[in-house]
Amino acid sequence: MNIQGIEKLSLLDYPGKLCCTIFTGGCSMRCPFCHNAPLVLGSTIEANRMEWDELIQFLMSRTGLLDAVCISGGEPTLQQGLADRIREIKGLGFLVKLDTNGTNPKLIKELVDAGLVDYIALDVKNSPAKYAATAGMDSFDLGPVQESVEFLLSSPVDYEFRTTVVKELHDENDLLAIARWLKGAKRYYLQQFVDSGNTIKPGLHAYPAAEMERFRQIIQPLIPSVELRGIG
């Protein structure tokens, strides 16, 4: 597994659990607002790399202290042998959360059916009409993402959907279109964009907190569980 970094303690990445988060390299999208540009673009920062055996040793030292491991990216489902790696983590007694863009529904289903993931966070980039542009691509086949969304909506695995809201990419109509698409979702988060200084495209902006709350209110009739995240 191409591990490009680790956050050794997170109180936020797995709802209600203490976890560490590992970041894998490589992604199938080029979202302009992505705050982990080096992971997406394939840049390697040797000081941040972690070998698999090193991760296992770290996790063994945290048994009884951490509840879970969050596997993020980049896009983790691009990693070869992901199921076997997760099986090793589960063998140490940890819950596993997977962050994904939903482009590999076959693997997502296999991981869920094998009992290898306990929580999935699927990033919904935008309304279907704007998906390609928001994913930073000239064209985009939405079919796999739609399949992943439909699977989670009907699956017993715990999950959330989330959208990072960017002023230049999203408006009220887009968010309502997403809400209609995800109607009935267990959890949906609107995340306020944060310019990390390391985005793929510079010059993007967040909506203010009051506008984010307005978006939440207009979505709530369709998804009562909608919440805001990361509001500054």
C-alpha cells in the first residue's frame, strides 16, 4: 500500500471514535478544490512516507488506545491488495472506515460483504450535471458513483455522504439536486471549503457560515439528517 502520510490521532474522522488516519497516494479525480494535491498528483514527500510494516507496528502500539483506522487518500480503492491490508488491520481489533469517491463500486461491495469495513464516507462532488467539472475532468462516467450511492442507501453498513461546498463550483440549485439524488440518506454533511494553500487550483473560496446554514435549511426537507461540518 502506498502510504503517503498518517495522522496519528483524530477525533473527527470517524464519528464517535478515536482513530488514526492514513493517507494513500493516487486518485482517479482531479478536483480543483482538493486540499491534498500532492497525494492526487503523485508527488512524493519521502519524509511523510510510511512502510506497511511500520504502520502495523504503530497500530500494535495503539491497541486499546485507538478504536479505529480511517483509510483516506487520494483514493484508497486504487490500492492493490486493499482487502488483504484491511484484513490485517481488522485482525488487530480495529474498526475500519473507508473514505472514497465511489468510483469503484465493485470493490466497495466486496469489502462490505466480507465485513472488512465498518463505516464508509462517500464524497459526492456535485450535482450530476456538474460532476465532470467539479471532478476536474473533461468528461466523466457517473454510472459507477451512482451505483455506489445506491448500494450505500440500501446497505446495512454505516455510512455518510458529504459534499465540500465551493463558491465557484456550487450553488443552491446544485445542492438541491444532490439532495434529491441522496434523498433518504442516513447522514449527509455539507463541508465548508478550506483553502489549505495546497489545492490543485488556487483562487477558490468558501461560502460564509450564514450561507452554509441557509443551504442546510433548504436541504433539510429532503434529507432531515443534513449537518454542517468544518464551519469557521
